[in-house]
Amino acid sequence: MKSVKKVLIYCLLVLAMSFVCQPAFSAEKININTATIEQLVVLKGVGEKTAQHIVEYREKKKFETVDELINVKGIGQKTLDKIRDQITVTG
């Protein structure tokens, strides 16, 4: 009976973690040409100020490629590499 409880607790823990970690595993990419500040701050290494810089940049010039994000104040190569698979400029 103890082993059944352990398995049940383990399953519940895994289920709970899947909801908590959902943004990290989300298949939907964030479009940096249309995302709100609230959506952008979900990206690892992007805070409110950097998100605001992204919005200001795209108001002047639409992002043609994800690599252009390096031109935004507050985005370095390391940050871009961390978030590259989470962002897009289309769709």
C-alpha cells in the first residue's frame, strides 16, 4: 500500500511540475514584432526595461530576423542564444 501511495504522489508531483514549467517547454514561439511587454519578460534574461527597448526598436524598424535583436539595448549574444529557440519574427 505504501508503494501505491508513493507512485500516486510521484505522479501528482510530475503533473504539477508540468503546469509550473509550461512556459519553458511551450511550443509556441513569441513573435518579437507583436509581443507585449508582458509576453517579452517571460523570456529568460529579458526584464521590463529590455522588453521596452524591444518595443521601441520595432516601432522604428520591424525585425526581419531574430538575429537583429542583438541591436537592441540590453540584448547581448548570450541572451540572444538563450532565447533564440523561443522567439520568432513571423506568425
